[in-house]
Amino acid sequence: RPVSPPAPVAQPIPVAPGVAPRLDPARLDPARLDPPRMDPASSGARIEWRQSRADDGTERAVAVMRRKLGQPRVLAFANPKGGVHKTTATVLAAATIGSVRGRGVLAWDDNELRGTLGLRAGSARHARTIKHLLADLMRIEALHGDALLQELDAYLRHASDGSYDVLAGEENPRFAQRLDQATVRRVTDLLRRTHDVICVDTGNNVESVNWQTVMRSADQLVITTVPREDAAFTADWMLDVLEESGMGDMVANAVTLISCPSPGTLPLLEDFKKHFATRTRAVAVVPYDPALEVGSSIEYGDLQPETRQAWLRAASTMLEPFAE
């Protein structure tokens, strides 16, 4: 009886170094719809697949944040309502931008009433706050170059991964009297000399001098809110106050950041996105993440991948108008 020839065995396709292999479409997994790309770190022909088409947005966000910004930029995170993730947003924006840019990013707690940013961000290698910086401000202002950087570093805390610095607020509420308009401007000008991006947690008192001074010095306003009616009402009221104060351009160019405080479907989320899209330049949504639930130190590396991707897109939206 005639013997059937053996089935052909698939042979590996020879590939020259640095040249992508030619793939037979019949061999592709139908679930993988995106084209392959070579791993630049590999000397062989190993193939890495794009995770999804949504990655293109993440890659663009990273590219935006790596560009030059023309000059140091101040991002003011604001909403007079408490519990709207203002401090969390300030820390994570600094952590996200710092993770991409590598250095030159700072988070500043400008809350005059016992802000917690210094506790939730950075390593507590010392207990110095803005109070100690102001005590030596005149001497530090006179320094330049590496001497300035080294001296100022003694008053800052640092993220555990070194991606951003922290200027902690003072816990004594009486200290607020020292944060007059001239002092806040001097601190802002000093930080602009040493950092490219300064993220400011503005606190809850729109009548305070330090809150108003930061607002008038900021390059980008970021309204933080959660999908609750009281949080949105307070954010709307703040925007009205700023417009009446002659800062209508800042309001129009603002970014609304909606943080999801719990998992699952949030009934008001879509309504909030539509509403604030009519009042501000852009709306960004960041998902719930269990790593933020405990209220302790915020570690960017502990966030879930989808949370980090959402923050990359949100932070790039904040910096995009300034990217050259």
C-alpha cells in the first residue's frame, strides 16, 4: 500500500539580526489583531505584541510629557470641598510626571490648615516643612546653581523612587498668618528656579491669601472632584468665583479631574463628564484603585496598570498646552 508522506514540520523563519521576521498570517492568533514589533533591547528576533490599540494614547501621553515646557509650570489643584481627592491628585500628578521626566517635579502642600500631603507623599527623612524654609528663605534665595539645589534639598522630602520632591505644609494653623501674598510669591519664584513642574495642593479656603496668590500665579488650574452632587456644586461655585475675579481665561483652560472613589458603575459619572466639558478645556477620569483606599503613603508603583495609564493620559492633558 502506498504510504502517505509525513506532515511537514513548521520550521523557524531565519531572521537576520535587527530585522523583523516575516510572519505567515495563517499562523497568527486571531485574538491578536495588532501588528508585532521588535524589542529594541533584544539582540535576537524576539517579538513583542502591542497590548492594545489604546496603548497608542499612552505612548502619545508619555511623548507629550517628555517635551520641553518653555518655562517652569505651576499646576494648581483646587476644589474648596474636602474629600474630593485633592491631595491624592496632587501627589499622583507629581508622581506620574516625575516618572516620565525623571526629575524636576515637586508637590507643594499650600494648605494652611494642617495639610496631609507631607504625610502621604515622600519619605520622612526629616520633619522640616515650609516653616523652616521661610526661616532661611532670604539666605537660600541668594544662592545659585548647584549651591541652591543642594541647600534647598535639605528642606524637601523625596518620593521613595526619587521621581519627585515634596515641600510639606506646616501643621500649626497659626502659621497661616505668615503666608502672605509676598511670601507665597517668593516661594513660588524660588521653586521655579529649581523645578520644571510644581503641583500645588491649594487647600479649602478660597478667601485665604495663599490660595488666591497661588491661583493668580498658576499656569494650569486642575479642578478635582468625585461623582457626588455636593462636590460638583462646590467646584461650580469656585469656577464662578474665579470668573468674577477676572480669571475667566484660567477657568476656560482648566482641566477637570474626576476621581472614582469606589469600584463599579457610578451613576453620575457620565453626567459630570458632560457638564464639566462645557465649563473647562478637558475632562479626565481616573479609576478607583484599592492601593489608595488605606489612606497611608501613596506609592505610584503600587497602582494597578490601568490606573497608571489613566494618570499618564490625565497628566499629559494638563501639560499639553505648554509642550513644545
